[in-house]
Amino acid sequence: MNLIFPRIAFIFLCVIILIAFNSSAIFSDTTVKIISQSAESEFPSGIKFNIEAESDTKIEEIALRMKFGQQKSGVYEYFKFETSDSVSTELFWNTNTASKYVPPGTIVFYSFEIMTSDGYKTNSDQYQMIFYDSRFDWDEISEGMISVAYHGPVANRAKEILETIIETTKFMSPIVGDLEEEPIRVTIYNNVREMLPALPPGSETIRRELITEGQAFVDFGTLMILAAGDSSLGTAAHEVTHILVHRAGDSVFRNIPSWLDEGLAEYGNKYPAFSYDTALDYAIHMDKLLPITSMPTMPGTPEDIIIYYGQSKSLIEYLINVYGTQNMKALLSTMKSGTNVDDTFQIVYGKTKEEVENEWRDYIGASLYDWKEGEVALPTPVPRPDIKVFSLTPQPGSNVVQSIESDSITNIRSTGEESGNIVDSRSCASHNDSSSNDISAFFLIAFVNVLKFRKSFILRKINYCDKRFGEIDEPL
């Protein structure tokens, strides 16, 4: 009883002090009126904001609060003006730097906070604008929360891209859940020249050498797609799956691992313009598979990137086919709750992610990986027969090549027919045969080297612009 009275007295005293210090604001008759406001895209440089406001006391401060797309946090900046009871001012927000880049088509939410000289503070309604690429006049088609902006004579392609994205969201819904309440905005460009200035600021060499076919900006909820060529539908399906997967699996603590992200993106792509099966076959044959579930990021070389995509896709297909879509959905939702990927695998599958990866390796006939030793556990080597020199004339230690009768030519059979081996039509099966043809290996190596020259196609998917702005309570 003795402790309760002092506490009540202390609380009462705090209230009195608070009222005393803020009486001018609490009991103020000040009124503030916003006469006009606007936000204008000057892409790619930035956004120009204007406000005209009046008050019966002097306006001392106007803050602009902004949130871009589906980002969780916002930013704010102050207008510069002379204190007055009638203010007309503008602010330009730059978007042409790497840290402040905003992709075209992003929804920008903004509001104004106005403070007068007597301490009165008021907040405006929230407004929104679409940060269109101001170089073009845009048309738009939409269904539900999905919108596609286009310009020029590509209305049919825009419709196909919209239908593909809708189809992909329905296909992935058993895994990612129902995410239709959050908008997805797509901007399609007709050619590379149009798209280059819209890409995130970066090296001129990279911008000149790489051909970006599409890019997902998962935090903004926006996509950029190159409409030219036959790969636009596959690009749209792949990139929109990135957005769906990140929404289903990212937490405030961490994002989903890259291999899971890329594997699911390829799983959701029903219009692949490129098959990674051959690259995966090569990696298995040459024991070049990556310890993919333990890799924090994507590898750096073009050859490893191709293998990485092939492994990711194959591993995801294995997890879904063997353990089911419900477990994959549980995997994403558990990670979204903040659980790290190692604990998530134990919770959902009852195994470590390394154990699951080795299950998959065994399933496709590849060598297992020993994470303790950091190397592939190779199968027991089988000795090959001695190689002897063939000669048309007798030589010491050589075999003599003799003429073949014409009637015997028809009796020659391939090694596979002779031994009765049957090659599994399923990708990557039956790779433990120690008699694999070295000529095939040569062509596989040559194939991968050729693919190095197509790194522009692969690298279009690597970088996501996951730019995070400062918390809303911190001025920039």
C-alpha cells in the first residue's frame, strides 16, 4: 500500500509536466491547410515533389515521408524554405545512385508532416504515384494486383506476359501461398537501348557488355522485362517467381539462400529458353558439382554459374517430388518466421541440409560430398585396361591393325549395345559407369566453354536490387 501511492503521485506529476511543456501545441487553435501538392517523375534522375501550404501561424518545417514499393521501412527529407504563414516549395529526390535507385514502375507512397512556430504538428493524408520512366508514354493492362506497363506496338506481347505471370502465380501458390493482396508491377521495354538507362547505376563496362533480359526487384515488388525475343515469357515467369519466393520466405532477420531462390525460380519457369541439364550432366561426369547448400552466395565464374543453376533446379525438383509441396511451403514459412536455414531443415525434414543434398546426389548418381573433409567422396576407382599403340606394321609392344572383312562390318556394335547398358532417359541418371566416353567429356567441356560467351544470358538473373533505405525515424 505504501508503494502504490508514490507511484500514482509520480505518474500524475509526469502528466502535469507533459501538459505544461506542450500546452501550446495541445490547446493550439492553429490550422494548416495544404493548398496543392504533386509528385512528378523525372526518371531516371529522380522525383520532384511540390507543396503549397498555408497556416494562421508561421510554418517552420515541412518533412516529406516516403516509402517505395513493398519496402518495410521508409525515408524522409526536409523541404528548404523561409519561415512564413504561406509556403510554396519543392524538393528533388535523387534516384540515380546505387544506394537510392528506384526501378521504373514502382509505387511511391508519400505524405507531408508540417510543424508551425507554436509547436503545432500535423500529418497529411498519404498520397501515391507511379514512378514511370518519363522518356515514354505508357499504356497499362492489369488483372487483380498485377499490372503491366508498355509502350508502342507491343500490346499483344504485354498481354502474353500478363497471362504468363498470372499462370505462374497460380502454379506456385501451393508452395508460396496466396500473395495476391500485394501488387506486382511490370515494365516492359522493346529493346536493349531502351532498357539500359533504366538499369541500376553501375559500371559502364558491365552495362555495355551484358544484355539484361529481365530483373526482379523483390523489395519494390517490380519487374523489368525485355519484350524482344522469344525468351520474354520465360524471363517473366522466372523473375516473378523470385518476388513470390522472397515474399513467402524472407524474414526481418535474413533472406532465403540463393540456391533455394534460384532453384524455385527455375521450377516456376514453364517457358525455359535454356536447359541446364547438359551442364549438370557435365558436372556430374567430371565431379564438378558444387556443395550448393553450404554456399552463401552464387559462384563467380560463368562455368560454375551454369552448374549452380542446374544444381539448384534439380535439387528443388527432388525436394518437391520426394517430400511434397507442403513441406516446401513449410520450409519457406518457417524461414519467414525468423528461423535460420539449418534449423529449418531439421524442423521440416528431420535432417540437415547437407544430408538432404547427399540424398539428392545419390538419387542422380553423383558422388557424395564430405562436408567435414571439404571434398567429394569419390567412388572406388576401377582400373582401366592397358593402352597399347596400334600400328600398321609390327612394333615392339604394339597391336597390329589388320584389315576388316566387309562382311564383318555389319557385326560391329556399339559398346552400349554390346554390354546391354540402357541409358536412363531421366536427366542425370546412370553416371557411375566408369567406362564413360572421353570424347563425350571433350564435347561437354567444349559446350561449357562456348556457354562462357553467353554469360550475358546467365548473368541477367544474378543481381537483385535489394537496396534498403534508412529507418523512417532517421533523416537522410
